[in-house]
Amino acid sequence: MSMDKQSTKRGQGSPRKETARPRGEAPRPGGAAKPGAGAAAKPASGGAQRRAPSPRGPREAALNVLLRVDQQGAYSGLELNRVLSAAALSRQDAALATEIVYGTIQRLNTIDRVLKERVKGWPNKVEPWVRSLLRLSYYQLRWLDRVPAHAVTDEAVRIAKKRGHAGIAGLVNGVLRGLVREGLASELPSGLGDAERISLTHSYPEWLVKRWIDVYGAETAEAICEAGNEPPQSSARVNPTRISRSELLERMDEAQIYARPSKLAPGGIVASRAGSLAATDWYREGLLTVQDESSMLVAAVAGPKPGMRVLDCCAAPGGKTTHLAELMGDAGEVVANDIHPHKEALVAEQAARLGLRSIRTVVGDAAGLADTLPAASMDVVLLDAPCSGLGVIRRKPEIKWNKSEEDIAGLAALQAELLEKVHSLVRPGGTLVYSTCTIAKEENEEAILRFLEKHPNYMPDTDWPQEIIESLKQGGALPEPFAGMVQLLPQQFGSDGFFIAKLKRLP
């Protein structure tokens, strides 16, 4: 199943569900945000898009990805996986290409500000492939200090000659050598307001920075932006039906992989220098599931018990579905719904890999579940809702360039509609859990407060696992007073920004 729950299609998978992308690790299959870096830049008039040549190395591979993200709105994670699979690069080169792609998209605002001072007509009047080539080259020069400047420049000139003509190669050579000679970073003007300063320093759209300043204050807003430019941690959830966390950690230690228990999520582990955990025998044998620590909290907060009947409304690719089944000891039934048949198949594949037989997959619009399932038939209903994805920018940096205030308002309306449609499926005394991977209040706290105002037969449920409560307290993420809902910010635990609310239907 695709992993993009940002779109307004009901029951679609979520952006947070793409597997982690530690810097220097090639991506695994996964979705990404819609239209990407440089979406505002249009091709130069008369510049017909030619088929991208097969990449000879990591920079050409990165260029092909960035060009499709820029021009066709390709999902960076999916496109990077496709290009790297076809290019058959070494692990080291694939890691470099991955770093270049994500880093260039992350720092787009800063990159364009510098290049605008050196390239006439930047960016809209520059041919798209030249624009992408200069962007990725400048990113390497400024942020990848382990790559020699002459190697970056020489390779960019070689690519320019291969794709264009001597004039373009001369432009690329002159711009890059000028940057190296005269200084890569230009100082910000004095007297900037907080929003503009943070926007230019950390490369975020100013409207988004202003939004976070209004809600959290300038200091926290800057911390959010800074965290969004850091590489995500490599984390996984242990399958307790097959192995204990301590035993898996012992095996990792024997394999000389540094891993530790998650400080946030029960059953979670965080690994470093581990490569792709999804490429290990532990993954193939169903001992673990690659998942962000914040995402692991959702099923744990829902607290399903053996023998229960549970519904995951928007299930693909199956991370939370399989977690629910594991917590139930694979005893009971977990109904996993998604709107797309191919995504339903992904949930079934994950269930089979983990050896979970209690999961039943169905295909349908989440808004129509109340028409196909009996009312009050579920002990637990999880609505992991489509959202703007503003909590997972470190994994999908193009999110910050293609979202708008209008998108957030539209998604908030959809989320309210879905809550209205699915809450009747919860039995009296049962549990409704609502989660998103965003940090927009309209999609989170305000959505729950509006729902509670309309439905007095629901109340906030503060009966969360004590282990999670203590972790949240230690990380400064537990609100006072605690009203059964938590907003995690990306800088608090090094995990995704996430919202979780637990509600109880009154008997």
C-alpha cells in the first residue's frame, strides 16, 4: 500500500508510514508527499523535456529524481527507490544519492536564495535540468563537507556537458567555482523578524513558520524547523508473538549493530549504523516491523485485549493494524480497511510476514464503513486519519513546499466527516482512537474538541499505559491537565510529530 495519508482520499495510507531514512541509507519502497521541490518553478519556454539519461553515478541518479519531483510532482521516496533499483549503484553510491535528494529538497529555500544572486532569471527562466543540477551541486558544496569541492564541481560539469552544450557547462562551472572561491553561505540581512529569519535559516516557507510561532512561540517553532532537517532515526517494533525485545537486542548486539530500547514506545527499538532493517533476516522472519516511535504509541494507547473486535479504518500499509493484532496476542479479530485494493494487499502481506491470523482485510471508503459493518460492533475503532503530514517533514521534505493553509482547512473538514461516520461503530463502553502525523491544531486538538461538543456520549479517556505516561512526562510532552490527548513535536524525542487522542463511548 502506498504510504501517503496526506491526500484527501479517504482510507488512504499515511506519509508517516514510509520507512525511516537515516542519512546515508538508501530508501525502501514508500510513498511521499505530493508535488515536490521547486513546484513554483516552470520550465523555460521552448525547453522540451528530454528523457533522462541512465545515471552513471549517484549525482546523475539524484538529478533524475529531483527533476521528476520538480517537473512532474513525483513522490521523492518512490522515485528514488525506482531510480536506484534501475541504476544498480553500490551501497555507498546509493547512500550518497539518497542524501543529495533529500537534502536538496530540505534546503530548497536557502539554496534558491543563494543561487538567485548568481544566476540570471533564477529559478523560473533556467532550464529545469540545469536548475536541479545547480541545486544539488550547491547542496553538496555547502552541507556535505566530506565530499571534496573539486569532485562536486568536476562531476557537475561532466553532467552538464553530457546533457547540454559547452555554454551550459561553462555556466555550471562558473557558478560553482565562484561559490567555492567567494564563500558558500551569504549572511542574512539584519533586522529580520522571527518568521523570516527562521524561514531563511532553516529553509521553510514563511507562512508555515508564522503558523508555528503563533501556536508555540518563536523558540519552539525554530526547534521544530531544525528537527525537520535532521535525519530520522532507524526504529522498529518487536513482534512479541515471536520474540522478546531483550532477545532481539541480544541478537543485534551479536551482529555488532548498536541498538537500544526505545525511550518512548513499549516494544520499540532504535538502531544506529544498522543499514536497512527491512533488509535483514529479522525482518524477513517477522521478528520486527520498521516503524517510527511515535507511530508505535497509537496501538499501545488503544489498548486492545485478546478476544476483542477491532477496526482500523485507514489501515495500509499495516503498521498499526499488525501492532493491534500483536497486542491482542493474535486472538480476536482486527478488521483492516483501505480504499485501494493494492494497498489492502500490502496489509495482508505484512500480516502474513508476521504470522498474524487475526487480521481480516477489506476494501472500501472509510466514510462508508458504517453502512457495511454493524453499529456498535467494535470494541476499539482506530481512525488514523488523512492529514497534512506536517509532523513527518524530516522523512518527506517536499511536504513543506507543497502544502498550504487551504490544504489544512480542507483536511480538517474531511477528518471531521470521517469521525462523524465511524464513531457509531464503537460499542458502548468501547474505545475510539484518533491519530494524525501532523502538528496543525485544526486537524488535531480542535478536531477532537469539536467532536466532543457534538457527541456528549463520548468523553476523553486518560487510561493510557503507565509506561507511556512516564515516557511522555520525562520528554516534556504530557500536557497539564492531561485530557486524553497528546501532541508530540519532532524535537521532543527525535521521532515524528504526531497527535493521539483516546476517547471512551459512555455506556
